[in-house]
Amino acid sequence: MLDKNPVARAPTPHARTPLPTPARRFMAWLLWLTLSLCGSAFAVPATTPSGLPPVVLDGSMKSVSLAQRSAWWVDPGGQLTVQDVEQRQADLPFGLRAWQHRLRLEGKAALWIGFTAWAQDNRSHWELELARSGTDRVSLFHRNADGSWLEQHAGDRLPVSAWASPDRYPVFKLAPRSDAPVAYWVRIEHARVPFSGELFIHSHDQLREQRILQQFTLGAYFGMTLLLVVVAVANALVFRDSSFAAYAIYITLLGLSLAASLGVGGQFLWPDFARWNGAAEFVLMPLAAVAGLLFVRHLVQPRRIGRWLNRLSLTLAAAMLGLVAWDQAAPSQWSLEAITTTGALTMLLVFVMLWTAWRSREGWARWIALGILPVLLAGALPVMRNFGLISSGFLPQYGLVIAAAFEAPLLIYGLLQRSSMQHESQARAKALALTEPLTGLTNRHNFMLRLHESLIRAQRYRHRSALLLIDLDNHTWFDQEHGREVADSALVLTGSLLRSVARDVDTAARVDDHSFALLMEGPVRSAQAVAAATSIVAGGLRPSPQLPVGTTLRCKVVVALLPEETLGLQENAQAHLDWLRIALDELKKAPHKSIQTLNC
């Protein structure tokens, strides 16, 4: 039965009294603290120089810059190992690494950068990126949970296929531990060129999104470059224009040099060639400058301005090639600075030649100048970076790509304009053998050949053609009253009138100072020939703004069907023309008559 006594029973001697709630919480906290201290006594310390707090990676930020979150120190001899640096970090003069921090590593010096990261989000994989290409060697060190060192390597001294994560830029995986912060050490070797790369921590998804966008943008540029190279080569072969060949060489070398400087070449074109991966940028960029100089020289023709400019351009090109050979045989700080200085002089000389081309007021030359000018401005950024004047940010890395993307279509348009002008002049020169210079009609010699062939066809197929002989009756009056220029304009207008009347198969020609002929290919009826003559006379009577006010073209036309068998002229083209000439002389004596038909 239940005890209904409201008074509580007294505890037995063997019963334990439970601790109050605050006491239990204090004991749990004390136990956790004891276990943590015992664990930390055996765990590997995760400390960084200068006592910087760890970078917390909890998923709230997808990308974190290590500027102001990492410490740096330069090992002058490059002899210390990561274990030596870790043990002596308290005694080494580490300093806080600021944004756009740059320095020159002399000799075998190595740059050490330390930071601590705590990946508290187990769902994300974190990666460290050095946001620049062209670094000689980059290594990332950190301890595993058991205290052993894990090493990852990248850089131009290694083939990209041997990198820890083959990519455009050096990328390293961070430790997947989330129970405690992890200390990381980055060792960088970079000779001759000042180092100023930025370090970022990205989530794996964020880095992949960045790479997809970058590869799409760069792929668009390199695809356009490849297309323009094919177009230039095709134009060079079809039109035998050496300017397109020079452009193809220049844009190919420029594209390869940009691929090398952006890491695309090492990732896709030569992933297994470590030596070329390290030397490509130092070889291709100067060769692109030489090709650009010779390309502009070929277009501008500086010897027309002065021999000194032409000789200077050839001298600089030869000097640049010699310096590149010297730099590859015995690379040094002096050889790199000599190449950089010569490259700056080359860009200055190209600017001078483009300025002279701009002043020539030729349309194609101005398009060429507008295309190359952005590349000259962007090319100054790597020069300033090599001399340590600016850091390796977005513009020094991508400025040339942006400028080259604007340059390529402008250059190809300017070259097409130049080629069109040259071929137009060449076509005119070739046409002089067939046409008359003033009116553009067929000249007398070619017309006589056409007339002879037409007579042969008419006899063979037993049909008749038509021949119209036209005389500008008031040409002498134009010359005497208004001068030679107006008289020539009257001849040009008469030639234009004949072209408007002639069919596609007909031939209009100037056969004398002020006489024209129109050969209408058969079969032709007499009514068609008379209608054409009437159109010529009526068209000449229309006022024209090219003639003095109140004046028109007065044409006399003789019409005949060919061949004329009754006279026994047979296939003699000259005899038929003389026959019409006699009739035209008679017609000119009749002032009120404009058309004379012979056998129509």
C-alpha cells in the first residue's frame, strides 16, 4: 500500500544524496578541462609567428584573403627546413604580411609565410591558392594529426602534371581536420622578378566556379586569336600579301606569350616540360615584342621617314634576340633587366612609328595605330612589375589580355582596308590594258578584238549583231567655251550613258577623241538597235549637274546590223568600223538629224 503520510521519510544510511545542478555542471566542466589539457600535452602545437589568430573557415565566407592574416620572413640562404622554421619561429623576425606586399628575393633566398586555419565546416573542402603564375617554386607544409609533415609542391621548376593540384595557378589542399586549428607554412622561391603574389583560401566549389569563369573568358580570347591567325594565313596565301603573314606571326607569338604568363600554356600546352615551363614567358614575350616591332615596321615603312628610324628598328630587334639568347644561356638579374629595358625602348619606337602613321591621315594606318596603342599601354605594366614599381595585381596579369582582345579585330580590319586599297590600285593598273583611263570603257584595241569575234559568231550561227557609232557633237564647243575639264566631264558622262544602255553581253568602247561605239551581241533585231540609239540621244539631252547650266550632250548616232554581206566586208572589223565612220561624218553635216540607220 502507498504511504499516505505527508511527512518525508528520513534517508537510510546507505542511500546517496544527488548533487545539486550547479555542482554537477562544475564537475563536468572540470573533467572537460582536465581531458583537454592532457590532450594538448600530446598534441602538435598549432601556432603561427607573431601570435596571429587562426583563420576560421566556417562556411560563412567562401573566399578569404591571407593579407593581414599571415606572417612572413625571408631566409637569406634558403637553407632552413620547415621543421627548423617551426622550432625557431619565436626567434625569427616574422612580420605581418600586408596587402600587395612585394619584395625581391636575392640569390637563393626563400620567402616563408605562416598562418593558421581552422576548418570548422566539415562539409566544405578548403584549398590555398597563390593568385599568380610564373613563380619558380611554391611548397605548402603542415602536420598531420599524428605529427608527421605533409608536403605539397608546385611552380615553374616542376612540370604542371607533377603539381599537387595541376592548375593555372599553384593550388594546395588544406587539412580536412575540424577538431583543432592547423598551422601552415608556405615556402616560396622566386628569382629575378619581384614577388608580389596574393594568397587566398577558397572553398572547393568557389574555386571551381572561378576557374570555369576564367577558362570561359580566356577561351574566348584564344579562340578568337586562333581564328584570326587562320584568316591572316588564308589572306596571305590567297592575295600574296606579306603584311598578313607578318600579322599572323605577331599574333601567334603574342597569344603564346599570354598563355605562358597566365599559366594556360603550362596547364594545357606543355604540362610535362618543366624546363620550358620556366623559360616560356622569358622567351615568348620578347619574341612577341620583336614580331610586333617588325610588323609595324613592315606596315609603316619607316625608311620613307628617315633611314635612322629604319636602322634603329632593325638594331633593336637584333639586340632583343641576342639578349634572349644570353638570358637563356646564363640567366641573371642583369640579363632580365637588359631585356626589360630593351623591351621598353621597343615599345617607345613602335609608338613613334605609329605616330608618324597617324599623321599620314590614311584610314588603315589609323586603325592599326588604334589597335596597337592599348597593347603598348598594357605592356608597360609588366615592365614596371619587373622593375619592382608595382605589384602583381589584376591589371599587370590581365591587362595585356584585355588590350590584345581589343587589338585583334582592329588590326585585322586595318589590314583588310590596306589590302583592299592595294588590290584596287593593282586592279586599276591591270585594267589599263583593257580599258580607257578617262571613261573606264573598253579601249579601242580590245574593242576591235571583240568586234572581230562577234563577226565570226554572227556568220557561224547566221544571226546579226548591231554596231552603234556615237559622236559627242558638241565636245569641241565644250573645250573652247568651258575648258578641258568640262570637256572631259562630258566624255565621262557619255561613257556612263553608254553603260546604262548596254546589256551584260554588250561592249561599250571609246574609239576616238570624242567618238564611242556600242557593240550589241546578236541575235539583235533592227528595232532593238534603233531603240538603243534613241535612248542614247534622249539621255544626252537630259540636264546634268556636272555640266554648265543650260548645256546638254548632243550625240550623233549611226546604226548598222552586222555583218554587212552586200559590201563584201566579211569578217573585217576595221572595214565595218570605217563604213560607219563615213556615215557618221555625213550625219554630222546635218544639224537637225541625230540618228542615221544604214541597213536597219
